Amino acid sequence: MTALQDAAQETAAKVVAKFSSSTSHEFRGEYSVTVKLDELRAVMEFCRNELKLNFLIDVSSVDNMGEEPRFMMVYELAKVDDSVHLRIKAAVSEEQADGAEVPSVCDLWATADWHEREVYDMMGIRFSGHPDLRRILMWEGYPYHPLRKEFPLAGKPSEMPDVAFTGEAPLADGPFVTSSGASSRVQGEPRAR
């Protein structure tokens, strides 16, 4: 085991020692700690303030459709000084996801703002205490969450506001005009022809 893996193991052990209901797992030298959702906020505060994990790399979620709890929140934390990496996981039921029972960590790490908005937009998991929880990739009013497993790969038809690009878009491949009224995505995207 390397010194970095030892430090990660020690960091995970400190979380488990402080929060006895949590469990630690090692896979290929990386450590994950699974915590109860009702302890998630306290665990994240402990990681930030006591363990000095001062960088939130990513916030993501996993859809385990057909299982209960359905979702798993995943937080990738790091300590910039010595590159210690720790993954924190918390299971979230579908009812908890819809009821905004996942606590926001935006006040602990500013980077959580857009990450949590993306999880909300793509998976439909709501965060309590988030300062601006609105869609970040899809338009407001879009009725689906595209990264949920029941969402078909080809997408679902829906009403789209007439705000698509109708003028020149300065991109690396040159300016082109897209058509918001095209009958298919291929017809609406000139580079796909």
C-alpha cells in the first residue's frame, strides 16, 4: 500500500469512528464511506472542517432502478495539500429524492452549486437548502429527468419553447444555423447531415 492509500484509509477510518453507523469499503486503493442520509450533512461538515477535505471534486448520483433505496448520492472529496481522496455515499429512496431530503452542501463547498443542480436536472433528486435549485442543462418545464433508467435512449417527445438557436452560432466548426422546428435531431443539426 502506498503512503497516499494509507492516508486515505486513515481518513475513512476517522469518519467511521465518528459516525458508527457508517461503513468503509476499499476498491483498488480507493476508499468509500457509506453513510445514512440523515447523517450526511454532519459527515460532510466533519470532512470539511475536521478532516480538511477542502475540495469537492464532484457530486453525482446512481439510479439503481428496481432496488430500494433507488438512488445513491456520491460525493468525491479531496485534500488539496496531500492529494488524499475520499468518496462519501448515501442511499436515497425515491420518496426522499422527491421530498428534498438530501441536504445541500453548497455552503461548505461552492462547487456543489452546479453539481447539485445537475443531479436535480438529470435525476430529479432535490436538495434542501440549495440557494438556486433549478435546471442547468434542460429547459424549465421539461417534464423528465434524462439520466433515470426508465428514460428511453432515444428520448421522449415534449413541448419545447421556441428559444432554440435561430441565428449564427460562433463555434469552432464555423457559424451555422440550427432549426428549432426540424422534425428530427438530425435535420436540426447541420453537422449531422
